[in-house]
Amino acid sequence: MGSARKIRVAVVFGGRSAEHAVSCASAGLVLGGIDRDRYDVVPVGITRDGRWVLTSADPARLALSAGRAPSVDAVATPGVSVTPAPGPGGGTLLFSGPAAVPAELGEVDVVLPLLHGLFGEDGTIQGLLEMAGIRYAGAGVLASAAGMDKEYMKLLFAARGLPIGPYVVVRDRDWGSAPSSLERKRVLDEVAELGWPVFVKPARGGSSIGTSRVDSADGLEAAIEEARRYDRKVLVEAAIDGSEIECAVLEGVDGGAPEASVPGMIVVDPHSAWYDFEAKYLDEASRMEIPAPVPPAVADRVRALACAAFDAIGCEGLARIDFFYTSAGEVLVNEINTMPGMTPASGFPMMWAATGLPLPQLIDRIITTALAKQLSAARESERTAQAVIRGPAARPRCQAVAVDSRLASQRPARSGGGATSAVAGPGREGLGDRVGRGNASGLRDVSEDGSARPAVITDK
């Protein structure tokens, strides 16, 4: 009698966004860390021009380094293309081409979409998989789209009363083609009210690609044009005097509350002006301190707010939430990443390892929760809408995961992901809808009893 088939996981990576290389590096870490005794792995790459192909599963070929940016084209299996398709018993992946590929290889149980940025982290692949009837890990369509668009992400956070800083949105219609246009002048005036320096970034981007630090009005227009190369909508945020903190979140098991890792603090190479792409992924002097060297009450607040941000957009599966811990002692939510980096330099896997959940068990946990969920974009939309309707008075249960003392003292050498800017400040009345009003006070306690609830993640 033959043994039961292993769970078949399609690891999808690459994609059409500017974060193609980072996605490949994330896939490399996961392909090297997944438990092959439990899972059959099907590596599927999406090229920069949008073709789906079968690829090598060799993690070494997907490493990111200063002299080498990995790509799907470099690891593609010649002649084999992949197409997601619906079927009577659930969706499947269809392989075609001259190479001999067993048809059953396409009978995947779940897709792990390690795609960062547009055409992957923004709800597009999630919608495609929903229509094909294929289960997938991570956030659904609406949460992915809201988490990708920094303007709407912040609007949802504000609706739940989470502490965020002020910002200015520069839309395509606001900018205009003429440098002397009235609308452009209004935008520049609004940005100037944030103070200097500011960070200018694509509204729907990540990994600090297209992001610039601007120290005076002289460089503002050039920075906005640079961000507009990646997205026609741009976000401008004021800099902050404080530390950058990250916290990893996992969906609760069996319908339980989301669980937060021990937070980490980003330590940037003193020779880097700010936490840009090179500092995140290539600079050996940049690192993450885990646990973050902050008072216990601050760490508890970060974890509680991380769970609240996860719930605010109706997130599922996993996320990394980025914060600022200001010199005045405030904790501000900067942004959520619904498919955080999983590279060797990324904070998400390192924070969970320091919390007592090493990489193979972390991957297993993500897959297990994905297999348990039902495919329903409508259900997810309802969850997020209800979260907004309930408003700031609703305080979700939120579990801060107990730290494994044997692992928490580790100091990983480097970290990835991370935010670049935000600032606390009062709301400014009379400005248009381009300007987000800061809410530095926010929720003072998030869980039902006003404190983070400790929980211990078990190896499932």
C-alpha cells in the first residue's frame, strides 16, 4: 500500500515589479528552509515580462548580493510554461512545452506567493488564484490591495484610531505637466508645511525603490519625479527623530487572535544617510537588534499595535508592521507589509526565530493556516468593511507571543524591509484631502484588558 502524497506547495516568485530580485531572494530562503519530508515543492517563477515558468529549486541560484541580482529568467527550466486554471475539483497549474513534465505536478494544494510589490502583493495574483479556485497563503484581495497602497492603508489605520503621522499624497492630477501649474504649487506648499527633511516614495512600492530623502525644497520636484517613475501616485512623509522598530505577525490558529513576535530595532550603518535598498539588503554594517532595546512597556505596545494594524485591514496569514519609536516616547504605526521580505537579511524570519519559531516551523505555520482558510474574496471584503465600521472603539484581542529566552539574545547581523519615514504631529485644519492628519495619541491600549496577551506558539 503506497504512502499518502505529500502536501504540494507551489512557491511563486519573481514578478513584474521593481522588487523582482528581492522576491527571488525570498524564494531562495524558503526553498532552502521548507521541510521536504512533509512538502513537495513546485518552484514557479514569473518573469519581468509576466511569463509563468517552471524553475530550478536550487536556493544558491537565487541569492542576492552586491554584485549579483537574481532573476527568474536565469533559473527557468527551458521550454516549460505554467498557467493557473480552474477545474471541477479545484484549481490546478497547467504545464506546457517540449520538456516532459508530469501532469500531476500541477495538482498543487496551496500556492505560496512570495511576490513583492505591484502585480503580486497588491491583490492581483490573489484575485487570479481566487478565480482559479487555488488556495494561497497570505492576505486576500482587499487586504493585499489596501496594504500595498500607502494612502488607503493609512486611511484604514486612522479609521481604527491607530497612531500615525501626517503625510501628503501627490496624485497624478495634482502634479500636472507644467511646473508652474497652480495645483503643483499647492502640493509643494503642503509638503513644505511638513518641515524638512521629508521622504518621497511611490505610494504602491516597497524595498525603498524609488524613495528619496529630501532635505530642502530645492530637491523636492526631482524626488517626486523619481517616485513617479514607479507609481503615478506619490506619498510624502516627514522625517522623524527616533528609532525604526519592526514586528512580525501571524494569523491565529483555528480562528484565534493574531500573534505578534518579539520586536526588532533597525540599526543602520552610520555611513548610510538612511535605510535605503543598499542598507537593507547589501550593507553588512546594517543590522537588526532582536529583541529591540526598548522598555518592556514599549515592546508590549508595539506588539499590541502590530496585531491591531493586522486586523485593521482584514489581513490574513502573515505580515510585518513597521513603527517609529520617537524621542518623545511615542510609538507610531508607519506601514504594513502583507508579504514581507523572506530573504536572509529580512527581519520577518529573524524575529520569529528569536521568538522561538525557526524557519521550517514558520513556513509550516504559514502553509497550515492557508490550507485551513476558505477561498472567498467577498468574505474578506466583509471582514475589512466591518473593521472600519466598528471604528476605534473596537479593540481586537491581540496576542504577544512569549519570547524564548534562549533565542531572544541573538543579534542577527543584518535586516531587510523596514520603513523610511513618518512623523508625529498635530492635525492641520483647512488642508485638502491630499493631506493625512497625524494622530500621535492613537489607541492607548489595544487588547480587551488594556495589555498584550502573552501566548506561546507551539510547533505544529
